[in-house]
Amino acid sequence: QVQLVESGGGLVQAGGSLRLSCAASGSSSSLNPMRWYRQAPGKQRELVATITIGGSTNYADSVKGRFTISRDNAKNTIYLQMNSLKPEDTAVYYCNAVNRYTGGNYWGQGTQVTVSS
């Protein structure tokens, strides 16, 4: 069973930066891809960024050029560097991973990001 633990959320002013981390228990080599999602109050959960084990990335249009997803396989951790934050980025951010061998789909508990105007 894989456990994903997010950290790094908090309160920041518009224009500021935060870095989220998602640590996976055990080896992350079986987890591909890994993703960040977010869910704002009253809205559906949306995909923010994806990274494959090979390092290929993809982003939602709303965060392109501001957010960067990265992966440290040695630390079994992915990151989401968020710059130029906007109030509309306020949400609970969730880490997600798929086991490429079993198809297992795993979620973290979420971390709150609040951007004040």
C-alpha cells in the first residue's frame, strides 16, 4: 500500500510563492505518472500538473508559466513550485500517483493553499 504525504501549503499574498512536496512511502519507481490536483470550495477537483518517471511534464493552462512540477526519485518525492500566485489558486492541493504495474490509484490527504489579495 502506497501512502502519499503532502506538505508545504499555507497562506501567502498574491504574487508570492510556495513549494509543495509529496513524499511517497516506499519506492516511487512503480509510481507513474504522479500528479497534482486541486479543489477549490464549491468546485470540482481539477488536474494541475503531471510528471512521468522519465521527467515529462504537463500543465493546466491556468498555471502554465507559473507552476513547475518536479520529481526526485531518490527521495520518492515530487514537488510543485508555485510562483506568481493568484487568489484563484486558493484550493486544497492533492498529490496523486498511479502504480504502473497494478493500476492502483493513490491520493494524499491534501494541503491547503490560500492566496490573499
